[in-house]
Amino acid sequence: MPSTHLPSWLKLSKAGLLACALATLGTGTCSRAWAATVFGLAIDKNSAVMSDVVMYATPIGAPMPTTAKTDAAIVAQSDMQFTPYVMPVRVGSQVKFPNYDKMEHHVKSFSPAKEFEIKTYEKGVTPPPVLFDKTGIVVVYCLLHNWMRAYVLVLETPYFAKTDASGVAKIENLPDGQYEIKAWHPNMGSIKPPLAQTVTINSQSAPLKFQFDFVPIPRKPAQVAKQHAGY
């Protein structure tokens, strides 16, 4: 049964404000990390928390920050699954697809945002990273094992986070201002628009809640996948 326990928002917020106050007393300065952090909760239509929801913030009336160079993200093939299942990245990012399994995999995407193919290769060898240079939803498959699937959500904004098992996402380093914050889950695909809220971000920003109108379809567990493949 999925958990319906809601996280303690106030404890998280008070802890951050206390840390900031102590820093101010000691140094006369305070980091903006907590003042510009937004927590979001994702729940399904039955109020159960949802993992693998990407929340992302787009500034309104302010320029998008320049793209900073970052290390390549990693979507591994491990235990006959792609891990992580959902990977948000900023446009212009690279993603590596290493194979940690004993079996070969054949990685392929047919998505308009990024069509690519990584043919079978030896265990322990990591092929060159894939550049995601267009925004959109990219569905990644293994052509040899049809239950294996991952999602790369390519975003224009650098302000994003993914919900954990408790349904919580934490978007950090947001300058004060007005934002449109959207929430997307793989079950929505590219057909249903993400949920959206317009909010003003400052030191008193309240946590956000997104309630979806569906119950997520469970991902096939790795154990089932192993048995199916004779792994």
C-alpha cells in the first residue's frame, strides 16, 4: 500500500530558518539557500504520495540564468532496469548510459526531442555520452528487454527537482521573484499537460502541493524482470 503520510513541512522550514539565524549571529551574513528553497509535495487522486514527479520552476519577467557546465548525468543499466527511472536535465546536458549488467542491452530512443541508439557493447564499457540539445520528453528503451524503460525530461530551466519516496521535491537556489512551477509524471507522457502553479518566491514561501487526477501505474519490479529474462 502506498504511504499517505504527509511530511512535516514546518519542521523542515524552521530548521532552515534556525540555521540561517545562527549563521547571521556568527558571521553577519546568511546564505540564501534556505530563503530560496521551495518544497513541493506530489500526491495522487487518492492522496497517496508519488515518487518520480519532476517539479520545475520557470521565472516570470526575469531572464533565465546562463547554462553552467556540469558533469554528465548517468542513467545506468543495472539489475535489468534503467536507474534512475526518471532523469530531469537542463537542455545542453549530456547523459551517460553505462551497462552494469551481465547481459547485453540495446538502448534506443524514438522521441522527437532526441532520437538516438546505443548498440550492444561489452560489460564495463561506457559508451560516449548523449547530448540532449532540445527540450522535451525523451523515452529510452532497451530493444532486447521490452520492460526496460526510462524517461529523460529535458528542461530549459535549471530550477528543478524530483520527488523521492515520500513524495517530496526540493527546488533550491531560487532567486526571489515570480515563477511558474510545473509538476510532471511519466504516466502523463507528452499528451497531458503538467500541473502548474504561479507563485512568488521569497523567505516566507509556503510549501506547494500538487494533486494528480490518476494513480500511477506501477513500474515492473526488477525481480520480475530478472525472472522473465532468466537472469
